[in-house]
Amino acid sequence: MKQNVRDEQAPLSGVWPIVTTPFDGAGRLDVDGLGNVVEHIIGSGAHGLVYPAIASEFQTLSADERRTAVDHVIAVTDGRRPVVVGISSADDHTSPAALANHAATRAAAGVMLMPRPSDARDPGAIRDAFSAVAAACGLPIILQNAPGPLGPALSADAVRLIVEAVPSIQYVKEETQPCGQRITKLLRAMPSGLAGVFGGAGGRFVLDELARGAVGTMPACEFTALHVALYDRFAAGDRAEARRLFNALLPLLNFESVFRTPATKFILHRMGIIDSPRHRDDNPDLDDADRLELITILENMGARARINPPNILGLAADG
């Protein structure tokens, strides 16, 4: 029997991967591929899902694509995991409050909003935007604080003041560097009602974030099982095993710090989860040497982690 997880009061924690948005060879939204990614994340043991966010290329989606994709993610998930809906907007034509209302009608577990860089010097405007979202949806809100070019890179003090002003902001996703120090500062001045802080930044600093009190992480989605194993070992007090798994991930995290979405999609494509590695964002494309290096990293990673994710160790070095 399917477990119903639509309890808005349940605290959020653990590994919440960002669902990537597949496109077909012509650059169109691949709804079937999106469903495959969701199934991959759920089957890998994630505690929840987030869609759409930076790693979903949200800024490249049309309004219709965005509604269609959000509806599909929630429909495929079908209550098996909670879904946080990203409502960030990169333009003046898309209202986060309207996106939040849509998320509420689809029984989302919460919404995540990242202020735009243009609002970074106006905490009052950011507070008003979050207040409008709170009024529109009645869901727990995650404030995402990310660096440019898409994020505002708010100071820790600015984040605290905004959280204090809008009680519906129950979580912060902090990924402006140095992430760990900023998480410590926020938690030391824990605003009333803040339930926790998540790490992000692709999972590059996850052990430091968890050690400082983060409740979880929101990494990319291709190796969810490995992220979950790392989190579970850390939570169980086995820091040595958590460190070993993190060290196995490090070469990939280093590679992805440069290529980001194209690397994630290349891996998912080679795993047979999506049909095309096409991306719309402005991250650099992989050339033949990059693809060979990434395949080598994946093969070594599988051996070091003593795991065998689907098809990873069988990846061919060509293509």
C-alpha cells in the first residue's frame, strides 16, 4: 500500500534531490523522461523531491512547460514522497505567488523561493514577496539563498531578518559560500519558527553542513542512492563511512562544479534514464575529452564507493 506523506506538519529532513528537466533532441520538454527521473529518485531512497530549481533549468521553462512539468512530477510521485515546488522567477512576468497557489492546489509539501539578484539590496521587497507567497498558498516556505548569476547572495543577517518577518518561512536552503559558516551563523541566531536549514551547492560541502546542524541536503539527482547512503551513515553516527562515501563522490563533485547540468544529464542519459542529454541553460557543453574524463571518474567512483548504480560500471568510453 502506498504511504501517504502529505502531512504538512511533518518536518523536512534528509536528501531532497533537485529533479532535472529532460528535453528531447529538438529541445522540447520530455515529459516521459521527467517521469523516469522521478522514479529514479524515489527508487534510490530519497526523502523528498524538489522541482523546479536551478538544476532543473527553471529559468528556461515557459509558463505552460512549468505547469505541465510540476503537475507531472507530483502525479508520478503520487504521494510516495513529499514534493517541494520551486517557485523562483527569473523575470517580471512570472509571479511566485501564482506559482505557489498552483503548488498548493496540487498538494505540494511546500514551496521554495529564491529572491532575484535585483532584489538583493532591498530586503523589504524580498519580505513583501515572501509575504505574498505565504498568503497565496498556506504552505511551508523554503528561502533559497544562492550566489549569482541567478541568486541574490544575501548576507546571513538579511536572511535572518526576512525569516523573522515571515513566519511561513520554515526552512532556509543556504548555498552562498562559505556555506558552512553561514549555516552556523543562522542557526546560532535561530529565528523563532525556523525548523531547519538545508545545504545545497550540489552537495560539495555536505559533511561540513551536516556537522554544523543542517537538517539535510538538496543535491543533483543522478546519484541519489549514494547521497542517501552518506546521509544515513552520518545520521547513524558512522562518520568514517560517511566520509568514505563523500571521498568517493569528490572527483565527480569537482567535475560538476564546472559543468553542472550538462554533466548530470550526460550521466542520466548514459544510465538510460533520459533519452537525450540536451540542456537549455548556459553551462558549458561537454566535448569528447570531457565525456571520456567523466566516464573515467564514474568508473573509479563506483569502485571506490563499492556500489554499482544502474549501468555505471558498464559505461562505454565512446560516444
